[in-house]
Amino acid sequence: MNHPDALILPESWKSGGTHIDRIDSILRVAEPLLDVDRGRGGRAFIRRQPGGRLFVTPDPADTLQFPIGHAREGMPRYRWVVQTDGSEHGFLVEEAADA
């Protein structure tokens, strides 16, 4: 199976009474999809985005767009595939390997 490199999840998917519970509720969904193995020290990182969306990746430094100074500055780093459940699976574009 080809695992996505990133996810966009609706913030409405969060559940739980505490901040930690809400984070864990997203990680329970995201980490298996991203093939993150906590037993080997892996972890997914969540960043809030405008419009009630959550950007989730296994690397805390990942960004949605290429950085300033890159030949593709400001362009998307991912090819997004919309899922029927309202989430999006992101696959790094070829040029993102250098960024």
C-alpha cells in the first residue's frame, strides 16, 4: 500500500474532553495512515490550518508549500487526493525531495 506523506483532516474529527484527548483522537486516525510506528520512536505532528483543517505529517518541519528561496517557492509540495470522508491524502511532488 502506498501511504500518504501528509494528511489534511477536518478539525471536527477531534474528540475528547481534554486538549491531550483531542490531540490523541487525531493521532489515532493519522498515524496508521502515515505508517508512523510509535514503537520505533515515530510520531505524527499536527498543525492547524485556516478553514478548520489540520495538516498532519511525520516530520515537524514539513510545510504545505515550498520555502522561500526554493526554485518552486510558494508552490504546493504535495499532490492532494480528496477522500470520500472529507480528508485529503498528500503525496510529495518529485521536486520536494530536494526541499
